[in-house]
Amino acid sequence: MSAETPTYRAVAVAADGSLKLVHRPLRDPAAGQVRLRVEACGICHTDGLAVHEHPESEPGMVPGHEVVGVIDALGEGVTGWRIGDRVGVGFLGGHCGACDPCRRGDFVHCADQPLTGVTVDGGYAEVMIARASGLVAIPETLASEVAAPLLCAGITTYNAILKADVLPGSTMAIQGIGGLGHLGVQYAHHLGMRTIAIARGTEKADFARELGADHYVDAQDPAAAVAELTALGGADLVVATAASGASSSALIAGIATNGTLMVVGASSDPVSVSTTDLVMRGIRVRGSLTGSPIENEGNLAFAARHGVRPMIETATLEDAAPAFARMSSGAARFRMVLVP
């Protein structure tokens, strides 16, 4: 790299799996891409997919998929966006528009879609390159550091509720009051649901009610939690944000007839449901993966209009490693955001 080559700062995964501040050469976007000057990037548990040991010969991935920035360069063929637009990029980095899922309008499951910060460099950086098809317009009323977590944690919970086809006034439970769940309670409340917050212990009960929960259920004893859900008439929808198949499965008995368990907290352990629950009670078990860019714009518009806001802690790129560790440990309340 010559002394004249412009560079930018980024936090990349070193060969030993640690996060290191590096300098990367600035490049122009290719056809169909844009270049962003990053203003904020959330830190998410899913970033851990990129944080691992790798051969010294590999440059190391730049994690981060809750990215808000301002376009400063357009690649050939990009239309609908201008230099100076403030945009976001989520976990799904832009559909191809040509594969079978895309031709059916299923952009979320595009077969040729980069995963931001996992298969292509993400937003732990001053600059990022992104597919134009993955861009999300950011409302003027949302600050960049506030909008960033909504691009993943927000759309994940918001879309999970919408996909369950529950009507306002339905009884809905959010399992887990953490990075996803504290947003889920707010969405459910503002969507007009009778909202139940579920978490282990009683420490978050008052906080959950401040977020909009009508009821709080302590899941420390699963049988008692199910009994309390049943006493409330059963949940028409349980959105499981905790990454635990076992804890999600335990709540199925507290779901109302024809109700839904919507899983958004991914883990390796399975969700177990009896054939009796499926056949005789009509229980549905589903999963939801974030959403398309236009769905994300709907999510941001709803959040801006109704005051749905993430609780955040900010850090600089220099402190990315301890900020990532704080998120991983569960100590963050509730989303860590890097502000270059």
C-alpha cells in the first residue's frame, strides 16, 4: 500500500479470533453497490459468526450488520439513491433479484445474498461497501445510533409479530427481556396487543411494565409460568427471543388454541412440540428471519411514529473489543452501538 493510498479505520477479526483496529485501503463501489461513511453500527450476538480463529493468509472479516451511514459514492447502474442519503444495512445484505426465491418475491431467502459482517465486511468501520438492493432509508427523526439496532433487533421482533397474523387486542407474550425482548414488548404494546413479558426472576418486572407490558410472568419455574399464562387465558402468540429451544418448548402448554410460537432466538437445541398440541390444539411453531429492506423501512417508520426506542450503550472503534465482550456476556443494557 503506497503512502498516497487513502485508507479508513476498521475493526477486523485477527487470526487468533480477537478484534483488532486496522487500516484498510479505500476503494470505489462496484456496479450495483454504494459506499457509506458509517455513522453508527450496532453490536449483535450474530456478529459472533464472524469472530473466530482463521488462517493468517486471510485478511479477517469486519463484523457488524446494524449499520447506518451516509452514501458518499455510487457504483455503476445504481438508481433510486443519491450521494448524501442516510441509509441503513441489516443482516441481509441485498437480494440478487434473479434467483428462484427472488423471482417469487421472497427477497429474505434470496439464494445469492451476502450476509453483512459474516460473508462480506460489515460496519465495525468508518467506511463500508454495500449492495444497493439491501439499503434501507432512515427516517430523519431517528438518530443514527438509535436507528442502528432497529435494523436487526427491531425488524426481527416487529416482523415476527406481523407474520403471526394476530389482531390488535390479542394476547401476546414476549419471552426474554433482553436485546430483542425489550423492543418486542414496545412493539406489541404499540400494536395494540395485550402484552405479557416473560423472563426469569422478578428483577425485570417493573422495567417490563415501563416498556408497556400489561402483565409480567416469572419463568424461573416453567410449570408456574405456564399456569400463569393459562390463568390469563393463554397466549395467542409467544415470540421467543431467548436462544433456547428448551425454554421455548416449555411455554407451548401456555399457548391458546390455534396460537403460535414464533421463534426468533436461534440456537442449536431443538424446539419440541407434541403431535397432540399440533393436531388437537392447532398450535403452530414458526420461525422468522429479519425482513426485506422495504419491510425494514416500515419497521423504522412505525418505531419513529410510536416512540419505540432501543436502550443503548455507545463505544468507539478503539473500544470495539471490550464492547463486543460486554454484549457477549449479557451485561449490556441492552444494545451496544459503535460510533466511529
